[in-house]
Amino acid sequence: MPSRSANDIKIDARITYDAADGLAGRVHAEADATINAAKRVQDAARRAYAAAEGGHLEEAETGLTEAKIDLVKAAAGAAAGDPKDEWKECRTSIDRFDRLLVELRKTGFGFVTAIASASAFLLGPTTPVSTSSTPLIKVGVFFIITLLIVTLFAIDRAHQVWLAAAVQRAKFLEESTLQYWITRNISDKFT
């Protein structure tokens, strides 16, 4: 005797049918896009041929170059891989950028704190350095620390932008094709 009821089996069958229908629709749409791109390349090649036949060599050469570029793009689109592979790469990139940001902040702020502490200790009121050069040294140390902080901020910001791009792409793939929710759920929890 089956362990599931008829209703459970019907629900499961409907979900499986809908998933297959969605997959077929995506494959069909991708095939249509590739076919249309190939037809545009053929039209451009025909125009280049006609231009060459009419003696318009520069126009023919330009048209043929554009057709070849479009052909490469169409072939790349046709060879596009599984969205799940791209999603996995997005998740790997998110993890990598997250770790880099943590390490950058930990090391960078520790380094800035160490330099600030050392400069306060070395350039304090009891320093044996001559008084004529002390203000110039203090200004130099101030600018070095400021430059270090601005550099750390710029690097941190670049990594944040890359992280955000990977998160957005992962969310898009999850919602549009994969029906996963991990990136969306994590993003919603830590907005």
C-alpha cells in the first residue's frame, strides 16, 4: 500500500509538471533567442555580400566585421551554462568578499590603531626630538594616518560594491529561474 494519499501524489505530480513546463519554457525562449540572433547574423552577412558585389568594399568589410561579432555573441549565448552554476559562483563570490571584508577591517583598523598609538607615544610631550621639527613630524604623521584611513575606506567600499553585485545577481537567479530563497532570506534578515 502506498505511503502517500492520492491527494499528496496529485499535488506532487502538479508541482513536477509545473517545474517541467517552466524548464521547457526557459529552454524554448533561449532557443528562440539564439535562432533570432543567428538569423540577424545571416542577414548582416547577406548585406555584406551584396555590398561587396556592388563594389562598396568598405561598407561590406564593416558589415562583415559586425556580423562576425554578432555571431560570436550568439554562439556565447547558445553555449550559456546552467543558471545553477552561475548561482553557485555568485554564492562563492559572496563568501569570498565577505571574508575579505572581515579580514580587511580587522587588519586595517588594527594597523591604524597601532600607528596612531605609536605616534602618540613617540611624539608625545616628553619626546626628546627637537622642538623645531616636532610640529612638522606631527603633521606628516597625521597625513599618513589620514591617507591610510582613506585608502582602507576605498578598498572596503570597492569590495562592498562587488559583494552587493554578487548578492543582487544571486537573488535574480534565485527568483527568476531556480526558485531558491537563501540569498533573499539572508538579505532580508541583515538589511
